[in-house]
Amino acid sequence: MTSKESAEERKLRFQSMTSYERQVLLRKKMKSEGLEEGSGVKPLSSYNQEEILELIEITRCIPGLNTLPKVNSGN
């Protein structure tokens, strides 16, 4: 992304990417932020709010992520 794009443009860009391309993009962004896959949120850490919101926006564009099966807790 070389210039500011609207939320709709960003959504279309992410939807046009393959799953693998989105994964690579997320991993690259996480690495640039010093995060590791599976590291979770560190307590008392300060994160850049804008970066977190951007990652949330990216994940909203990934089909199937919001429809993951629920885990049965055995109840």
C-alpha cells in the first residue's frame, strides 16, 4: 500500500488476494511489529492501536475466519 486507501478499497484488495498471500502479509506485518505466531497478547504491553485495528480489518476480509466451528466444551 503506497498511498492512503479507503476501507472499501482495502477490503477489495484483501478479498482479491489468495489465502496464502494474506497469510504472508499478516506474518510480515507481525514480524515487523516483533510479534510471533501464537504469542498472544502480552500483559501490560503497549501496542500501536492503529496497527491492531489494521490487523483486525485484514482478518475481517478473510472468508471463513468468522465461521470457524465452535469447540464443544463437553457440557
